[in-house]
Amino acid sequence: MRFCNSMLALGLLAPLALAGCSTTSDTAQADMPVRVETAQIFTDSYGSVTDAGYTLPAIPINRVDKKFVRQIVNYDTVEKPGTVIVNTRERFLYYILPGGRAMRYGIGVGKQGFAWSGTAYVAWKQEWPTWHPPKEMAARRPDIARYVEAGMGPGLSNPLGARAMYLFNEKGQDTLFRLHGTPEWASIGTAASSGCIRLMNQDVIDLYSRVRPGRQTKVVVIQ
């Protein structure tokens, strides 16, 4: 499996992230929210976290636009609870809850030309994943070629962050599109990666705990 990539921390990669996600642009349709009103905001959820032996640093959440902080919002949709809706234009990911509400997370998205849209499901998910850059990217960046086969082990500077969820299409094919964490909290709300959807590590851990792998977890990505 070749994993998506985002920005690497600690100066391993350039500030603008990389290529390697699918560039397919299918048509995705999802009802848009009629009303979005914050019901609860989780500003106290971004402190330092020790997880699986790794200590994630605290995020200076006061420096993040408040709209991108994890929060429960009112959200009208015909999708059933447990569905994930990604609105790349708004830079939000919604995890649908019962009762006309959703958990909303701020996201970073791909640059123009590195985008995928459509309906998929979470085929599998992984804690502290290993990162394998695609060969096409390694051809452009010889300094990371060693990771194509061996992979970059999990850690605080791994571009997939603390969690990754792998999206397959309805035919059971890998879309090469991922929902994953990132050490680059300042990239949330921007379009700087190569197509995958990244969340702050504290947020991706929360989302990961809610998402069940398998075809019962529908993911709708809207470009």
C-alpha cells in the first residue's frame, strides 16, 4: 500500500506538501446544511497528549481560527449518523450525529489539481501509520526515495500523523485518498497538500475513535 502524504514536520520536506494522492475528480452529491449553528465547542481538547508512547505537543488553539476548532453543530442532512461528509471548499469535515447534529472538524485540503471527490467508505484505519511516498513523488524528491519501500516509521514528524483512515470506492478499489493527522496545525484551513484530508492530530484521534471501518461507514467528499 502506498500512503498519502502531507507536510512533514521538523523541516524534512518543504512547507508546501507533496504529491501522491489520487487526482481523480468524480462527481459527489450530498445535501448541504440548511443551518449551521454551534452547539458545543471543544477548545480545551488540544493540550499535550501521550498516545501509544508518543507525546503530541499541545496546539496553541488560540492561534487557530475558531471556526476550525472541533465543535458540535446543527446540521440538516438526509445522511444517517456515522456518515462522514468532507466539504473541501468550506475546509470542514462533518461526522454525522443523531438528532440533526454533527461533529465538525477543521481540515486542510489539496492544492488545485490534486483533488478527489466522490463517495467512498473507510476500508481500514491505522494508529500511528507508516508512510510510503509514491514513486512519482520520490522521482521529484530524491531525498525521500528511501522511504518508498522501507517506509517512514510512525512518529511525531510522520506526515500521516497519529491516525490514518483509508478510503476505497464502491467497487472496492483504493482511491489513494486518506483522512489523516498532521503535525502542521497551522495548515488547517489551507489548500497546501497533495489532495488528502488532514486534521490536527488531536482531532484525528477523536474522529478515529468514532469511525467504524467497513462499508457501513459512508464518506462523501465534495470538491
